Amino acid sequence: MTLKHSQDFHDPRIARHLAARITRISRKPVRFMEVCGTHTVAIFRSGIRSLLPETISLLSGPGCPVCVTAQQEIDAFIALAREPETIVATFGDLIRVPGSGSSLQREKADGADVRMVYSTFDAVALARENPDKRVVFLGVGFETTAPTVAAAILAAHQQRLDNFSVMSAHKIVPPALEALADGTINIDGFLLPGHVSVIIGMDAYRSFFEAHRVPCVVAGFEPSDLLQSIAMLVDQVESGRPALENAYPRAVSPAGNPKAMAVMNEVFAVGDADWRGIGTIPASGLAIREKYAAFDAFRVFDIRLKPAPEPKGCACGEILTGMKIPPQCPLYKTVCNPMAPVGPCMVSSEGTCAAYYRYHGDG
Amino acid sequence: MKPDKILLDHGSGGKISHGLTADLLLPVFDNPALAMLDDGATLNVLGGRIAFSTDTYVVDPIFFPGGGIGDLAINGTVNDVAMCGATPLYLSVGMIIEEGFPMADLERVVAQMGRAAKLAAVTVVTGDTKVVPKGAADKIFINTAGIGIIPGNVNVSGANARSGDVVILSGTMADHGMTILTQRQGLVFESNLKSDSAPLNHMVADILRTGCDIHVLRDPTRGGVGTTLNEISGKSNIGIRIYEDRLPVKPAVTGICELLGFDPLYVANEGKLLAFVPADQADRVLTAIQRSPYGEDACIIGETVDEHPGRVFMKTRIGGERIVDMLTGEQLPRIC
């Protein structure tokens, strides 16, 4: 997508027209959930909330990969940073996330070798450049990032880099939707994640939609994309005809990206996974297959996850499932803020609490 | 979890840096000049006023498109002095050099400093050189300090923004920060980005020569325009509204920011200034900036408002409104 193209979706006339249309057609009070953290931030940054009628509440879902990572996994990441002769490579968002007693940032200040990378392949390069060290990449993300992590493992396999490994805490989105729809929270429609859908395709949501018949629209990330998707959800609600629709057809196809899926499936097998705030969701995680065991940090470092309670008083779990919004958490802005985060939702750039804190003020 | 060690966030220029200054430094050095927390201190000396400022430069890499640590060290302090409304005159230079640092690189750094000082018309009058064992510092760190004279009728400060002011930004945002980022290991972009490192003292002189009532001058370096505006709104206890569609950003910078998940509002600049002036004098000041070197892209990006004192708001491109908060720690890239 060229920049010019992307700017068309910022066109204020189109956006205002869509916002006016939403206000005109929306009658019933509804709660829509955006399942993707990038959507949460895009909605706040573009000021969309201030343009919507009072009938529409937007809730943020479990779409920030750092935020849904279980406390015991965060603790294991931190424990890896303490391993001797080990370089921990990670995307930046994880560095400040508090574990039970420390954070990667603190370990780094204490002398641990924690490197921020922009790509998993940078971690592979680190392994090549540091043959006398073990390099472990912290694999956090959804179907969007998992294929590139898988490709990095394949590359390391090909290059016989025996000092490279990945601790996979990857998760997949459709089973989380099932868990939410089965839960106690009433959601009138889902804004489905754009980037994840580029990989898995529209068809991946078909069985979820057929089972629950709740309005679903796959959304892009520009302001007009988001307003268009919200308008489509409102249309579905008001007409009483729920549907699974694609408002991001320039990027998302019915089948997704089969090549990326094939690479992901070559390296990862689906297994149960623990989600912060939700608990164990069957068949919702990605573990490294036996064939690539040499690159599986769980095996290389003999990691045993130790049960760890979520921080006391922290409502991240309820916020991730749409049961609360950040101002309803007793810690929000009182003891928890981006400088001293209690839970990951306040520290990740895509976390709901951080987005509220940064863009929403006191509301 | 209050940190018991210094973290990289403490040096980000955002809220965490401010906390360090407010909680640790201000109580110890307690004095009114420091408490203003402007880019430099304004001091009464022998019946006149001088501005005094210092800054330390640790940029990595030390050479980058558009400049290097040498000219940055001169321009940065020149600009901090100039933002007090002063004419910068004299600078000191202190260098901490790592053992083994190539002599050719040192010569290049010093040559950069010489050229930058000449361009800014300041004189380096004192200095110091220390060499530390390999590994005790990374290549070269430079501290500069500068003094300048403030003309009698000038009274600019981050605390002086008033109702009815407009906010002028002297050019495009985020050029320096994104240039440095793309030069770092592993981020290879084919782009023509270059740092905006530049002396702004001549621009400030042009602004002051208009005779307009200049309330605030600040250069939005670390923490970017967003953080500097928050500092001004807090110190002046006034609301600020800016308009997303007026914020000048080069297309290549916008593209790389989008790709890496950075907000140009929080990315460092090294050759830009923010000026707060009464609305009815804005055109004259804007014209003066646009005619001066480094100011051709200057524009009015917003105004002060009586609502929400101490907060910065943005009217978004699509007509929505949201808060612009101060940067908290290091800006982090997106993860999914």
C-alpha cells in the first residue's frame, strides 16, 4: 500500500460522512469489541470515540499479545534473562512488563543481556554473531507474528545454528473469540483484527460465526476503515441480520495467506494455552513441534512454568475480556501508570490501560 | 514497582526523566533559576541578564546523515541558550573519549564542532579532555555548556504562554530521531532522511527583531513536540489545542514512523523551535521564521485555550478530539 493510498483513508470528508451515518442509523445501545490492540490504539489516536453517538460503546478485547501473556510466562522470560552466557532478544513492548518480582528492564539494569530487536531474523543474526552465547527469542504474538518466527526457526535450522531458540508463548485468535462469546459478557458485535486476518483469512472465523451468530466485521486500521466497519456492525444490529463481513478486502482474502500458514504449521503445533484474565483456552496456543525441538527454549533451558498469581488488585484480566474499562480499576492512575505499571495493559503500547491513560484523559 | 536502579527510561526526556529531576535534583539544588526548568537558566548578573545552559551528547552512531555528535553538541547548547531569548556567545566543550577511539574519527568530530561554532557565531573558550579505559565509555561522549546575553526587553519562558497565543512550529517533526533510528544496527532503509541538526540562534534573533511580544521559545528535542507542549501547558497552566492536519512531517518520516510504530509527536528534533505569540502578531513572527535559515516549513499548529489548563489536546484529521500526553518512557515499537 502506498502512502498516498493510506492517506485516502484519513480523508476527513469520508470519515465525517461515515460518522454522521453511524449517528443517523444507530438506535439500540450496543457494545462492540475491537479484538486487536492496534485497533484500540488507532481508535484512540484518530479520535473516533469522540465522533460516535452515545449508543455505541467500544470495548477493547484480548488483542494485545503482551497483555494476554500469562504471568508465569512473563516470569519465565525474566528467568531466561538471568541464565549465564545468554542473550535474550525481544520486541520492545515486553521489556517493561512487570513479572512477579522483576522485569526484563530491571534485569538489564542488573547486567542481563537483553536486546530489543525489530525482527526475529535480527535475533537469528545475533546467534550467528555470538556463537559462544545462547540466544533466545521471546515469542509473543498472534498469527501475525508467528509465521515470521517460524521462518526464523527454519532459517536457523538450515544454518545449523544450535545456539538459537525461541520460547513460544504465541497464541491464536479464533479460540479466544469462542471463549469470549461463551463467557458472561454481552458483546453485540466484534471488530475482527485486520493483520491477523491477512494471515488466517475470513474463512477462519466461519465456524465461530455460525455457532454464535453475532455480528462480525474484519476491519482495517485507517480512520475510515474503522468507521466503515463500525457502520457495518450497526447496520447488522439494527437490521437484525448478523453476518460475517470483510471491510478490509484490499488486504484480507477468504483463504488468507496459505504460504504463511504453511510455514507456521510446519514449525508450530496447536496446543492449550493460558491467557491472562481468561485462563486456559483449549487449542489456542502454538508450541514448537518435536522436529524442531533443538530450537525450543522450553526444552533447551528445561523451563517449567511455575504458577504465578496476577498482580493483586490489577484488573487487567477483566479489562482484557471487556468486563471492565480501565477507569473502573481501583489501581488505574492511583498506583498504576505507565511509569510504574502494575499490569501489562498499562505498559504495552497496545495495552488498553496505556491507551486510556495516553489518549483519554480522566474519562 | 519503583525502580531502585537507573533505567534507560530515566533518560528518555519524558515523564520518567522529569520525575528524576523533580524528586532528586530540584530538592538538593533548590534555587529559583533551576526551578524554572527552562532549556537554560536565566541569571541576573551585573545589572544585566545572561542565559546559561549545559547538555551532554551520547548519540549513537556518532556520525549520521545530516551531522554528527560534534555539530550536535554545539547546536544543542547554542539552541538551549537561544531559547532563553539570549544571544549565545561562549561555549565550553568537555570530551570523554574511550581508549582506542580512532584519531581520524576524533579529528572529524572536532572539525564538525569547529564548523558548527563558526556557523552559529559562537566561540569555544574553554574545554577538557578525559580518556577512559576501553569499555568504560562508548566511543565518545561530549558535554557542552554555553552562555549568552538576554536583551533588556526580552522575557521568554515556558511559563509565559497566555490565553490568545498561537503555537508556531518552525518546521517538520521527527527528522533527527528517525534518522538516528534508521541508522542503528539492523534497520536498513533506503531513504533520504537526514538529521535536522542546526543552530537556531539566528532564527531567534530574527524573531526577536520583529519586536513582537514573544511569550515562549522552546526547542522540542528529546520527547518531541508532544512532550515539550505538555511542559509548556503545565508550567503556564493553560490548555493547548493542536491540529493533526497542520503538523508538518516529511512523507518519508511519516512512512517509517508508521512502519515502526512511532508517533512523530514524540520523536526528537535538533533544529526546530516552538514559539508562542499573541494571535494578532503571529503572521509577522511566522514570516520572520519562514525567511530565516531552517524555517521554510514553519506553520501555525495550534493555539492556547482556556479549557483544560495544563493539558494538550489534538483535533484529529477526521474531526475527533483526543489528549496528547507527555511521553512516558522510551517509545517502543509495535509488537503485532
